[in-house]
Amino acid sequence: MTQSPDPVEGTVPPATGVWADIVGQPAAVRTLFAAAQAAHLQVRGEPAPAGVMTHAWLFTGPPGSGRSVAARAFAAALQCTEADTMPGCGRCSACRTVMSGTHADVRVVVPEGLTISVREMRALVQAAARRPTTGQWRVVLIEDSDRLTEGAANALLKAVEEPPDRTVFLLCAPSDHPEDVSVTIRSRCRAMQLRTPLAASIAEVLRERDDVDDEMAQWAAAVCGGHIGRARRLATDPAARERRDKVLSIPAGLRRFSDVFTAASGLVKSSESEAVAANEDRNEAEKDELRTAMGAGGTGKGTASATRGANAALKELEKRQKSRATRSQRDALDLALVDLAGFYRDVLVSRSGSGAPLNHPDYASDVSRAAAQWTSESALRRLEAVLECRTALTRNVKPIIAVEAMVATLHHG
């Protein structure tokens, strides 16, 4: 029998297998790699270090830090069939199916609406109670677990408190604050806190994996705010770069009060258009698939009844799609607000003379002009207005009202 490397002292091969997708998180990779090794020892009935592997994990970190990427890589390592040499090899069938989202024993929950309902969570908990069928563990990965309703969180808590044998829960959230994850669930999970990746690490990923030229890679890494997915979109999608430019042109473009409503309307319409573009093809494909499954175009007995059933199912699908579109619009709008907040933060940095790096170094001239015209108090009021708008949107304030109120403050300071 091949002797497994020690789960605590084992060395993770750099940029190898599924671990290569986790950017700029060496400490997290070491911990997860050791846990995967310990998990395989447990499956074989061999002694494993106490406390290295546990049944519930909470991945936290700022947007773009790779919470779900790290959780998915860990899920692959738990199912890996080459664990004697290196769990998470990335080559075996188990690793490939987990990373592609098709493994039978790995359930990935990506909330498409604004929340995860108690009905969804109860169904998930029931599925999690079953023993694994083809893999070594049954893994439940919940992205954006901060979107759990109170009822859904309570349903999940029961499963986490009394976990089924050979089931692992992987939760992803922005932080372990009670507003994101309930204290009781957090207390039963092992925390895995990720940090914002360094710009150099992001640029390296863009060059080596996305074949982006060096100049574009460095620029995208510098302006993405540590968000790997955002850096990739900015480096490869001209439309994403254009949307960012329009957002960052708002501060200098608010010359008259009438500009407030023009800017606010443009910001909201842009987010709506982005949401439609992101979901349009998928929506039509889902409708066509449902119609086919319900026997659309059929003839003969039972056709009328089937048509009524298909119409009801179609209405339910459209309801889910509308919820998904609302979330997509809010996410797109929030990303624009993050860019705006970064601009006003840069103005404060410029006025303070601290020398801290700017969020938007390519807009340094605009930042300098604003810093010369505004007081620090005025810049801070503008920054607070952007942050208050983000909060208002999470409380379901109508986007156009929240954005107009924000832009009015941006105009007069």
C-alpha cells in the first residue's frame, strides 16, 4: 500500500490540480489540502489527526477572493480517486466531474433569486441525509449562504447540528458577521477566511490561464479591487470596460442639477440591460426545454390537460426567472456603486497625501481635480451617500429612487 503523506506536514505542490484555481491563498490551500488527506484516511478506516477534518466549513472573504472556487476545489479533493498521491489531482474522473458541476454526490446551490427559501433548504437537507452513491462523501456546497431566509437557516442548522455520516457542508459568505451567517451555524463550522488576492497574483493568472497580454493583465489586476472574476471580465470584454468608464465619468459630469436625473437613469438602465443580456439566452432555453418536457405540440387525448399543466409550470418558471433577473440587476448595480465608492475613496487618499495606492489609478487626473475642488468632508459625504445607496438596495428600495437620492448628494456634496 502506498503510504499517504502526513496530513499536517504534507506539502502542497504549487499550482497543481484543482488547487491551481485558488489564487493568492497559500494558507487556505495548505489547510484544505491537509483536511482532504485526513478525510481520505477516515474513509479507509485509518487513524487521522483529530480536528483536521470536520463536517461543516464556512468560507468567508471579500467579493472576488474566490470563496466558491476554494470550496469547489475542496469538494473535488474529497472525492478524488488519486488521494494516495495527491487529493485534488485534477486529472481523475471525480475531480473533473466535481469541477464541471456534474458529480452525483456533490450538490452545488447557487441562489438565483434574492434569497434561498426554506422549501429549497428542506429539500437539500433531505438529499444530504442520503449516503454517497459513487463518491466517498456527499458534499453540499451553498454559495452566498448569506441569502438564507431565517426559516432556511433553521432548517440547515438542524442538519449541521446532527450531520449525517459521510456528509460535508461547505458554506460561502462574505463574512462571519451575524448579518451574513447566524451565530449558531457559524459556531458549528470551521472557519476558512480568505484574503483579497494581490494584484501581482491576479495578473499572473490572467497572463497564464487567459492568455491576456502583460499590459492589459497588469491594468485589469490594478483596477479590479482584488476581484479575480472582475479582472477577467475587464481584461477580455470591451463592454465591461465601457460600462466602468461610464460609471467613473459620473463624478465629473454632474455640472447641473438636471444631470442628477440623467446620470441616475443611465446607471439604472445600464444595470437592467446587463441583467437582460446575461439571462436572455438562458431564459429562452429553459422555456423551450420545459415546453418540450411537457409535451408541447402533441396531439390526441390528454393534450388539453397537458397544455394546462405546461402553462402552470411555465408561469412558475417565469416567476423564478424574474427573481433571477432582479438579482442580476442588483448585482450589476452594486458593482457600479463599488466603483463609485472607490473613486471617492481615492479623492480622500489624494487629499490626505498618504501615498496609498488608488483603486482607479487610470483615473488619477480626475481624482486630483476633484481633490483640489472638494473638501475632505465633502468627499466623505459623497462616499457615505454611495454606501447608503448600497444599503438601501439590500432593503428592497426601488433602484431608481435610491440611485437618484445618491446622485443628488454626489452633485451638491
